[in-house]
Amino acid sequence: MKKMRTFTLVIFSILLTACSSSEKITYNPESAILLQNVAVFNVKSGKMNHPQDVLLDGEKIIALKPGGSKIEAVKSIDCTGKYVIPGLCDSHTHLAFLTTKSEDSIKAELADFVHRGVLYVRDVGGPIDVMCKLKNKITSAEWAGPEIFYTGPMLESSPLHWEGFNKELPGFTVALDKKEDVDKLLPELADKGAKLIKTFMNIKPDLYPYIVEIANKNHLKIVHDPGLPLFNWVPIDVAVELGITTIEHAKAPWPYVLKDEYRKEHDALIWPDADPEQRMKFMLQMAELGIASISEKRLKDLSYLMIENNVVLCPTLRVFKDWEEENQTGEAEGEITEEQKSRRKRATGMKAVSDYFVRILSANGVKLLVGQDNNDAVGTLEEMILMKAAGVPDVEVLKGATIYAAEWLELDDKYGAVEPGKIADLVVLNSNPLDDIAHVDDVFMVIQHGEIVKK
């Protein structure tokens, strides 16, 4: 009987002909996983397909068949009433800060990303050696965690805005002041596994085109964070025209879309020699105006510019939640300082315009990514909920965490969709996320690279 069973398994591992189709698929029933009768999210149509049987073997999705197909697999799991989506991607993390904690804390937080279905991340700021070590721990299976595609350090021109973080994480931010700095650093980052780089705020405008040129030569995609809410050295339209394909933070369009009546004063305050009091006064004025400071025509023109150049926006709306918590210090005792009042005004104005940009850019067809700008696993879900609250449809939020992220990383041949031939990174949910994106947190099962890691 044992020989007969072995013979039968060999036959199945060579070939199976589905009863309702002449298509022939090859798999091993002993190692395969079959998700039976599960609704499948179709990233192309943006809808849930009728219940299907999803066959996995090894790291790959082997086939999708009509529910109830006669496919044999030792691990067959009844998923009736459930929904399967691709593994999620958080496109704006800073995981290096986890390494300042105990090893147990690091491992627990990284594993929590996986258990919540966040199976890969775009990490956009951390010392290159720290990020390389984290990635190796995960790829070697020593630690559970999401696959990491990292930039290495934040890249700025002197003086460094984030220099304070170099005390806790040496190499968190690095200066690019001349072409020689670019020639030395960018190839080194590529050699150490970086797939992208992060340019931030005070990059010299005359140096920026050269950074783009050398990044392209080293196959490094560029993540651009314009920096301060209004006074950006490399504005969003210039970055787009140079070939940048992702802009970080929803407030980034603000300087470009200011009404003409405010632009002249704004442009005179960009550079470091501007009067700081005048800059703060202007910032507070724009914060109080909020959406009223925006030119609808310029915002529409920006939408067309981004779509034409295939540029996406990663809003990171969750930062406002962190700012609100920081600004609540002393509130219970009634000891709110003038500086706190000023920060609150700025934060309120930035949140209003950020939510507005997210809603309008999405409605105009600009693709949005999901990114929390932090390092805690629940942050990805919180960002998705905030994007919906800002007016982004559930389906677009879900695409932002799946297919749009995979496309930007140029890995959509492997990730981002539940299709034959793709990596078996899947999340099975108890509730339909297209009814409410918060249902992404209602996890029944997570499969990472073809292995069940949570059920």
C-alpha cells in the first residue's frame, strides 16, 4: 500500500488535469496548500472574484480554479466566507529605530508585521549597515519579519536637519555637498544592498540633477521628501521633471499649489538666509488659511504632471496622530505654551491641506502608496484607515498597499496580486476589506513565501 501511495503522489506531482478544464498544472500534493472556496481580490478589476480554489506549492501560486474543483492536497483549508488579498506592503518605514531596543523587542515587532499581513516594506531612512543586518536576519530565517527594501541613510546637504539622530544611530543621515560625495556614497549603498535612496529637504538644487544621474547608473530608485511644509529647496515639480517617481508626505505639493498672491512672498523666504520670524509668520498665515491657500488649477496641473510621469505619492497621514500626542503635553494642567499653540496651528493647517491633497490627487487618478513613517506593525493599518477618512476609496487604499507598491518596486512580476506564478505571499481575511478597509485587521491566516505563518 505504501508503494501504491508513493506511485500515486508521483503521478499527481507530474500532472493534474482539472475536471472542468484541459489546462494542465504541475504540483506536489504532499507539499501543496489548497485554499478552498475563497473570494479573491482582483487588483485589475478592483473587485472580489467569486469564490475560487487557490493552489500553492513551494513559494508560488500554482493555479486558481473554480470553487469546488477536484484538486488534491494534503493541506486543504476550507476558506468559505473568507477573502484573500496579496501580502501588504508598508512603503514608508524606519525600522532601524527598532534596533535601539532589546533583541526580544525587535523580534516581536518584526514578527507582528508578518502576523498582521505586512509581508514587505520600503524602508526609507536608516544606517546602511543596520538595515543590511536586519534584512539578513530575516532572509536567513533567523528572525521572522517582512522582506525589506531599504534606502540606507537619509541624504541631505549640510547643515544636516536630522543630525541629532546620528548620536543614537550613527549614519542615519549623511551629507551630500559636492559631486565627489555622490560618487563615493551611492555605489557603496548599492553594493550594500540598497535598492533605492532617500533624498531629503536641503539638497542643493544644482547638485540634485547629478544625484539623479548617479542613482540611475547604480539602479537606485529615488524616494524624495521635500522636507519642510513650505520652504523646499527642490520643489515637487522640479523633482518630477528630473525623473523622481515617488514623493513622500501629503503636504509636499503645498508650495507648488499656492495661490499666486502668496507665491512671491513664499519664494523670497525659501533660502536659509531668510528672516526666521518672517518665515514663521508666513507659515502660520498659510496654516490658518489651510485649503483657502490652494490654487485649484495648479493642483489639477500637478495631478496631470504626476500621472504623465508615473509619479506616486506616499501620504504618511499618521504623522499627524504622533504630532497631536506630542502637543498634548501639559494640556491637563492647563500649561500650554505659546510654542505649543504655534505648533498646533501649523499641525492643524498641514493636516487639513494634506487630507485635501490626498482626496483630490486620488480622485484625479494619481496613485497613492501606504506608508506610516514609523516602525510599529499596527501603523500600517492605521495609515490605511486615515487614508480612507481623508476620502480615498477602500479599493484604492488596498491597491496602494499591494499592486501599486509592487509596481513601484518593479516587482509586480512577483508580488502585488493573487495570480498564478506570483510569490505566495497572501493574507486571508474573515471580512471583506472592500466594504471597510479596517477589515484588513480581521486576519484569519497569513501565508509568507508559501508557508503558513499565522492561522
